[in-house]
Amino acid sequence: MTFAVLIHGLAANMGVAIAAAFGLSLILATEAERPAWATRVLTGITFGAAAILCMALAVEVRQGLLFDIRSAVLILSALFGGPVVAAVATAMAMAFRATLGGDSLILPLASLAATGLISSAAWFWGARASGPLRVPTFLYLGCAQALLTLATTYVRYPVEVYALTAPLYAVALPGAAGLVGWLLSQQVAAAAAMTDLRSAHASLGASEQRFRHLAANISDVVAVHRLDSTLVYVTPSIEKVLGHRPQDVTGRSALSLIEPRDVAHIEDVIRRLATSPPDTAMHLEVRLRHADGRWVWMESAMRLLDEADGPVVLVASRDITERRLVMDRLAAARAELDRLAHTDSLTGIGNRRRFDEALEHEWRRAERWTVPLTLMIVDVDCFKLFNDTYGHLAGDECLRQVAQAINLTFTRPGDCVARYGGEEFAVLLPGMGLDAARKLGERLRAAIEAMAIPHAANSAAGVVTASIGVAVAFDPGSVPVQACPADLVRTADALLYAAKRGGRNRTVVGASALTGRVVDDAPQEDKRLAVVRAYRQAGALAPSQALDDVARLAAQLFGTPVGLVSIVQEDTQVFAGRQGLDVDQTSREVSFCAHVIESDDPMVIPDATRDPRFAANPLVTAPAGIRFYAGAPLISPIGGERLGALCVIDRVGRPELTTGEKELLAALATMAVERLEAQRCGRGAMALPAAAA
């Protein structure tokens, strides 16, 4: 055998192994098209065919001794395909070798089987070729196979043959295993990279398809614009939300779609985003123009992104028009509820709650800045008699006209006009001093009288009139300044009381803090006191069982511990009939009943501690003091003068009386007057003084 023949045969074997390597790369490149088991079987067949070709192209070293690299091919089949591939390739090689026959057939077959087993064991130990660094593995296994082959050669052939073939196997098998193994590892790596690339490409295509589908179907509008607001991308959903096609707005300024009043705010947000840390998101609500011209409310989240060609702003916007409409309707409903809660349903002006809140607020402001604060309390004169004469519907209309007159008189934005209760109105005038308050109070009184609403029971004028008490706090001329809002109310109420006692249809103005009642010996009070003296001189005011019975009946009917028939005199109030009370008189200064005689309707105080007129009253602040009070005036048939009150008292707060309960209280007051008249006439009626006639 010549050296050239040997090299030629070795080259042919190497060519077969290399062809197997390329076949493996083709199989791996298309493995996604077939099941995994089919790929393994096909790989095994490829390597088995290569081993068979190597045996067919074997070089005859001497008579009966052939040389090839079938073992290297089987090693590589196990390392790159695993036990299944090695089993298929080894089985094919052993079958072919068996067909060749020859002496000692068992030994070469055993050698092939051992090669497959050793290579498979190496695969199980993790020696799978995955790159150039696995080349030593091929060399080691090639060396192992060379030793195995040399051992079989030593057994089968003489020493001189062994000496000839030992160098050949020692070099050829490791070299072939290492070279072809390296080539196969490169092919496998390339096939794996190609598979990963195809997978990534398929995944990218699927992701792009999903993105396009999402962009076309989501309800949100996603847009990208540069820092100068030029739009570079808009999702197709803009056509569904705003009626614009993406191609019509791309390249335009995003600000052209924004409501002009929101533009400055958007520009400020973009400037702040440009200087904010990465991943900063800013949220805002803006109005965008729809293609049909209407404005659509959008809730937007803006985020700055750094891209290769410069920073851009990513904007995700959601249509919140329906939500804003609902919010606007809720706000309008809340405003309407608030208005109703602060509006008197009869007159349309503010109610007591509105007045109380305004008084507390304006008092703090006046106290903080030391500016005047004026309070007017307006009371329609003889209103109960008006209702009795003309009916309650006419009375309601009368109150509406008086409220309108007050509204027309006080038109400043900060003025508060409210119905205080019954026929009483309150006017709060921030910043108004004593002189201006006096002029406006008189103007209001004259305006009410000038309406000329007929009132036959108002004998002094024949038309509806009003009495007004005007108190001013924090006025430079006020001595001293009131300590709290309740003091201002007490002062205005006392001044109203003075106007009533002065003959009604008049305005009384004051600025000092009030510690007692206003003393005013006006003719009207003289006339009332003259009638009271007439009853006293007739002995009608002396305590009697008849009046005690009326007081007891009132206490029983209303479930209170105290019932009284009270007569208000010049400095005291005496109890002509009483139930549940030991004393027979108190000072007029602290009298609740003294307030009742200024009205034609019953006066009810659910909780005296919460009423600014009585909260500081000694009868309230004392232990077990008065909490609930309800009284109806005792109206004498002599000139309609009010002698005092029929009242019930409790030491715990109670709810407001119903209309029926107020009528019952007034009926009991009428019963008490009848008893007083019986006592006055039974003891012999006196000639009334001229003042009372």
C-alpha cells in the first residue's frame, strides 16, 4: 500500500463525514417542520449512512486489514443526536458490517456496539457539542476509540501489523473526530442561531400583528409627538373617538386639536416633562376638537421617551366625556341641593341655615380685619292679625312681597337676606357702618309701607308695615364691641323689641353690646301697660285656681313639667297661673314671655342653648335650666293688647311643634284670656284709662 493510496482513502472517509455534517445542518434547519422523533431518526439514518460509506471506502492496509473512520462518525452521531440517533446509526453500521462477513465477525461488531455505548454515555454526562470549546471532547473520545481499535487489532493480527496500524489509528481517529466534530458544532450552532432568528422573527411578526390589532381596536387614543408638538404617530382609534383619520393629523401640531384655553397648560406640562427624571408620567384632563366641531373631554397620561432621533412625548388618552357630563350633572345637582338647603321655599330668599352660616363667616372676617358688620332684624307688624283677617294664603303672599322689597333694597354681592323665622327677616350687611345702616333701615321701612298692602287690623297705618332693629358690630363708634355673633343677634333683637314697644313701623339703631333690655317709654308700651294695670286693679291677675287649671292642662297636654300663665309688667313678669313652679314672678330682663308679646304667633324654642337670643340667659345657664320653651300670646279683647303668654317649659330639648300643636297652644292661651276676663268682670270692671281706651 502506498502512502498516496492511504491519504486518498482517508480523504474519502473525511469527505463522507463532512457530508454527514452538512446533512445534519439541513435536518436541523428544517426540524420545525416535523416531529422531534422524526428528526432524531432522520439524523440517525444520516450518520448510519455515513458510517456505511466510510466502511465502503475503507483503505486496505494489508491483506485482510481495512482502515476507515466509521467509529468517528458513530461518536459524532451520539454527541450531536443523543442515544436514539447513536442507536440508529450503530444498528445500520453493524448490519452493514455483518453483511460483509469475514473471520472473527463478533469482534468488529462488538467494537461498533462499544463505540455507540461509550458515545451515548458521554452524551448523558453532558458532553454534547455546542461550540468550538467542545472540540476536546471529540479528541478524547477519538483517542478512546483509537485505543479500542488498537486493542482489537492487537488481538486479531500479528505484532508487525499492529506496529504498522498503531500510528495510523492514533492519529487518524482523534484527528477525524476533532475536525469533523468542530465542523458539526459550527453547523449546529449556525442552525440553532437560524432557528432562534426565525423564532424571533415569527414572534416579532406576531407581536407586530397583535400591536396593529390592538391599535386598531382599543378605545384609547395613543399618540407620539415631538417636543414641538408635531404628531409623528397616532393609533387608528382616533377616527372612532375624534372622527379624524390618522393620516390627516400626522405631521400636524397636536395643539391644533386642543381647546385654546387648555393650550397654555399643555405647553407647561411638556416643558416640565422635558426637565423631569426618566419615566415621569403626568396626568391631565383636556378638551380635544372632534371632526364635527364639538369638544371631547379626554383624560391623558404623558410620558417622555428618548429615541434615536430625539426625545418624543408618548400620550395615552381616554374619552371621559360621559364621565365629565355625569360629574357636571352631579355638581349641578349638589349645587341645586345646596341652594334648596339654604333657600326659604316660600319667599325664595335665604333661610335660617343660610343666615347662620353667613353670620359665622362674616363675623370672623369682620373680627380679623376690624371692619363694621351690620345686622337688621325685620318683623312684619301684627302679622297674626293679618292672617286671621285675610287668610294664610294672603299672608304667604304678603311675606313674599316683603321679601322682594328687602331684596330690592340690599343688592350688594356680599349682602345676605334671609327669612329668620315666621314673619321675621334678617339682613346681614358686611362692611356697613352705623350711619349707612340707619339710612338703609329707614329706606327699607318706607319701601315696605309704600307697597300699601291693605292691613285693616294694623290700626296705626291701615297697611302692612314693619319694625326694624339694626345692630352694628366693630363700628368705630361702637362702645363696646360685641364678643360673639350671638351678642350681635341679641342686640338686634332687643332693638327690634324697642321698635315694637315704640309704636311699630319704625327703625331703631344701636351699636353697643346689650346686657339688658332696651328701655324705651314709647306710647305703644304705655298703652299696653295701661291695659295690664286695668286687669291688675280689677284683681284679675291675682293667682287663681281657674288659671292654675289652665296651666296644669297645658303641661299635661304637652307632657312638660312646667305650665305657666304669665303676665308681663313693666319690670317683672308675674305668674297668674302655674304648674310645676314654686316662684310667682321673675325679672322682665330674663323673661322669655317678654319676647312672645311682640308677635302674633306662638314662639317655640326647641333648645334655648342653641338660640343666640337666650343662650346666655341666666334661666338657661343655671343648673337644670330652661331648654325647651313654647308660648302663645295672651291677646286681650281690650285694644288687642298682649298681656303676657301661656307657655310650657321643659328642662330638656324637644323637637319643633307641629302646626296642630301650635294651634292647640294658641287655643289654651285664648282659654286663659277668657278666665282673666271672667275674673276682671266678676270683680267689677273698672273704667279704662284714656291711654287704654
